[in-house]
Amino acid sequence: MTRVLDGIRVLDVTQWAFVPSAGAVLADWGATVIKVEHPVQGDPMRGLVTSGLVPGGAGGINFMWELPNRGKRSVGIDLAQPEGREALLQLAGTCDVFLTSFLPDARRRLGIDVDDLRAVNPRIVYARGHGQGTEGPEAEDGGYDSASYWSRGGVAMATTLPGSSMPTPMPGAAFGDVTTGMTLAGGIAAALLHRERTGEAVVVDVSLLGMAMWSLAPGITASKLYGIETTVPLGPRPKRAESANPLVNIFRTRDDRFVNLVFLQPDKFWTEFCELAGRPELAADARFADMKSRAANSVECQEILDDLFATRTLAEWREILDRGEGVWAALQLPHELHDDRQALANGYLRDIDTHGGPLTVVASPVVFDGEQPVLERAPDLGEHTDETLLELGYDWDALIAMKESGAIY
């Protein structure tokens, strides 16, 4: 396996999902990621199973803990205690990256802001995740992906069809968190390259709001350019007459599933599609002979395709469309991805052994030299405290005294 970040040490002072997921990606890439948690409370994400917010019940597998914290080492340190903060600073002196989700006020209060870390390690890359960015009146406010990314960032309304009674809900837990976390990991990698070439350590900032806007960049740009105030989602339009290319659309199958055709070069694929679908006469029909004529008769063409797709099941359409060259996709449910042949062939789903049993997780999407990383479970609270501090030069007497005072776990 190509561990592109082998030898890189990351000090991870994070909570919840967004910024921790960046640490998980760095661990996937070979970095040693040391997660610092409060000795008693730990990361609040640990409590989601017992709180009932994550299915499984007490003692079940907390997949929402495992996903953004896999492959890390956990060190229990109370940063509010002088001995705890000193231990953190000593750790920072051995690390290449400091990764945090703590808000500015907490960072200042705990003495873990940029200048504090640079005082002990001028070469450390300082990486921060935010809700709304580092500037402006809300720079010190918190944020979660359902608020800062999905709602404020415009994604919810951009995916809501006009006339809907309610906005589209976020499609799953941490939807914006893991995407933004991946971006933060990429920014850290770029910062490490910059440091390698110039010797200069930089501060890396990524926000949930900024990532949402990047995801919607074409629509946001067009909204001002053309004065568009309503949502213009990609995909099937409520008024299908507006579609100039009926071969870029979603159609319902006989078993109430959906197929998305994305024939952006329709003249290239129309004849082949008609033949594969058993309707070769449509290719010769003057109303649909070329892109211009299909656009002029768009509604009629789409109605014919609606009726055609309704004659077969999704499985039957898979077999037919797989024989053609045009791009298409079934609208899959999340559980179906466990059987997706491409997901399986490329190792996008991996198994890890947790204390609660085996768990199939999604791998981070970057692959080096064609080899997927070896994934490991997330750590128990304070599982690596002793060995990590012993490596720093603490002796057992010092550790015992710190445990008794509550400075460490």
C-alpha cells in the first residue's frame, strides 16, 4: 500500500464529524493521527448510540464515531488543566499538523491558537474547520452541516423542486461534513507540500458554508448573471416542455424505479438507443431524426420515452442500457451500493473490525498507485494515552500523578 503521508504526524483536537473526518482521511493516507479528547467526556460523537440518536442501542456499533475517527490514536487530556495543556504542547512539538474544530473563543481560552502552537513548533501546519469562515460578524459562531452547508449554503433549496410543500431534507447524516472534511484534508496536503518546498508553514481554513457554495458554484454564478431567483435544480423539470434535449432526463420503470439518461451528445446515441430498446422506427421518425427536431417535438418525444421505460423493470433496462455507449445511471438506494459492481471492484466499501463487531464502511475516494489503504477501527477513549506520553519522555510516576489529578485518562 502506498502511504503517501507516512511519517506525517497530526495532532487532532476535534469533535463531531466535519473536522474529525479530515483526520480520518489523513490516517487513510498513512499519517499518524493522535486524537486528543477530554479524559471523561470524550468527543460528544461517542455518545450518539447511548443517546438513541444513532440506531443500535447501548453497546451497539456507533458507526458515526467509527467513520470520522478510524485509524486514529486516542489520548485523554484535560486541556483546561496546566499539566494537560503542557502535555498537548509537547505533543505539538512532535507533529506536522494541528487540526482543530474548536471555536476561536475556546482556542484562546485553552491557549491552543495559532501563536500558541507556533511558539513550540514554528513548522506546524495549523488547520481549522469552521461553520461560516474566519471573517465577518459570525466568524466565531458554531455550525453544523445541516445548518451551514445544507440550509445556509443553498443546497437544500437548489435541490427542491418549485411547488414542493417542504424543502428537500439532507439525504443522510454528515452529508456536508464528510465532503467538507475531504476538502480540508486536501488543503492540509497542499500546505505540507508548500512547507516542504519553501520551509513556510501556513494556516489552512475550510468552512461548511464555503464548501456548499463551491458545490453550487455554477448555479450561484448563473443566479446573478441571469437574475434567477427561483431554484433551478438539475434533473427532470416540472415543465418537461422546457427540455431542449429529451435524452437528458429521468424516466420511471415498470417497477417504479428510475433511470437517468445523460446523452449529452444525443445524435451520437439516439439511433443505438432506439435499436437496443426495440423501437428502431423512432430513429427514422422525422420528428426525432436529429437534435433540432427532437427539441422542437420535445414533449411528444418525452411522452413516448415515458411509455417506453414503463414497459420494463429496472433490471431489464440495466441489461439493455449496458449494451450501449451512452452514459446512464439507475437512481440507487444507499443499501444498493453494497452490491454495486463498480463500488466492489474498486474497493470503495471496506470492512473493519470494531469492538461491537464487523462494520462495512466507505473508503475515502482518493487512491494512490491503485492500492486502497488498510482501514482500522476508531480508538477507545484514551486508548493510547500511556504509550503516547511515554514516547514523549514522561515516566510512569508522572503519568500516575497526572491521572490522579484528572489531567489525563
